[in-house]
Amino acid sequence: MPCLKVIDPGPMTTVQDLGRYGYQALGVPISGALDQISAMIANWLVGNPSGAALLEATFAGPKVEALEDVWVCVTGARVLMTLNGREVEGWTSLRMKAGDILWIKRMVEGLRAYIAISGGIDVPEVMGSRSTYVPGRMGGLGGRPLAKGDILERIGENRISEPLTLAPELRPRWQREMTLRAIPGPQDDHFGEGLEIFFSSPFVVTPQSDRMGCRLDGPPVPRKPEAPQSIISEPSMPGSIQIPPDGKPIVLLVEQTVGGYAKIATIIWPDISRVAQARPGDIISFRKISLDEAHDIYRETWDQLESLRKGLGAPP
């Protein structure tokens, strides 16, 4: 069911869902939406299940033309966008009629926007996911970002008949400074005073950041003199924070499977969505929390999301 034509793809727009799990041992990363919370809410606001395929746009979004009547919703970064030349807001479902043009011109706050269409984007599943892994040329539209002239198809009919919206007070505001909550470890014993430096210093997001990792600049985080510069490579997960030999932290994201540098700490799941919205030049600090605190925050976050999903009447 063709529904959208790409007039301008934007600098980096890909098809994503919630990720490709179970294949890291084969060298295939999770991929998927970096800001999972915004992606899920975008889907719920057009009546989709949480894991439906949608678009992730970075820095600026695509310009698309509707080929049929379809509901769309844009979440994540606060964006400047227009529908047929009229400025419209994100975090609410928009009805597009055939011939309408939606243009996500740029991100005003945050870095990544999520564009869901009612029914979900229809691309072939690869290893159980529709997510695009560009370095591996896998998933999405031929394993690549969107290109001018692409036609996006959807799986099903419109799943809502009236617009849905997220209350303004529930919409995130992306500040240029953020504090992320992190649990020390698993190799925090490799760092003496470095642990104190890490948890008490601000770091700057560098332009070298990508979907593999958020690279930070700031005071070098030293290891203990007797600690090795690297460890035996082991599986890595999104949120792990590696300290390479130069001492500059890297927050690992969704396109890395193993790592050979000691990991000083791990940020909690809700804060990965915040890292996903960090722009070059933003300031990041870390706050140490316990594993019990992390579990409590995780449960509280999911309870809030489930309450929101049910209130919108969206499927799981």
C-alpha cells in the first residue's frame, strides 16, 4: 500500500523499529530507534503497536508527499515543520490527504525525530526486524538511508479516526545540558581517582558521535597505573561507557556488538533516549546511582509508559 513519496530525504533518515535482538554473537548489532521512548509514543499516537517500523531523522527531516489519506505523527526532537506550508506541531497525529506535503525542516531542540505512519512502514524483515543497519547494508530500504523518489508503503489501513495528542506537559524538552544516571561498572575497579573525575566532571558531545556511540570530550579519565589499557573483548550493550586509552568516554549505543576497553559505568535505559537527542556541543554529566535505584526507575518508567499507551488505546 504505497502511502508516501520522498521529495527530499534529509541528511540521514532511515527506517527503524525497536531493534534486532538475538544476533550479536554473529556480529549483527541491535540497531533500531536510538530514542525508543519517542519512537513508541509516535506509534501509539497513530494507533500502531510499540514496535511498528517508522522513520528516524537526524538534524533535519524528510519532505514527503502523501499518496493516499494517512495519519502521521512526529515525536522526539522539537522540530520546525509544515504541512502544506502551514506550521504544525509534533507529538500529535496529523491527517494527510493525497497530495499533501509534510516537510520537517530542522530540529529546534534535540537531534532525532521519529515519524510514524498509521499501519507502520512495510519493508522486509531481516532477522526479525525492519531496522536499518547502514554499515552492514541490512534492513530498511535496501540497508540504506532514504533517497529522493523513494516510495514508502505501509502494512495496514488507518488505525485511528480522530487525532491523538500527547499533553504538552508530558512532552520532553531537550536542554543543551543534561545529567545522566549511571551505575558504576562493570570494570569500575580499573579506575581509582578516575571514577571520581568521571562522576564530577562535565563532558562535551563531539561531532564524531553517531549511532555506534556518543563520543565525549573533557578531562581525561585515568585508569589505575596497574590496570591494562584494554580488556579481552566482551559483548557490549547500549548505555555502556567505555574509556579508551585517551581517557575520553564513549557512550555505546545500538550499533556495536563487542568492545575491548574497560567500561567505567552504564547509563540506565530511560537515559539512553536522552543521549540519543544530544547534539554536538551539548554538555553531559553523570550521576552515580545504585542498581536498586536503577531497577526502581526502570519499573516506574514502564508503568508510566504503559499507562500512557492504554490511555491512548494503542496496542502493545
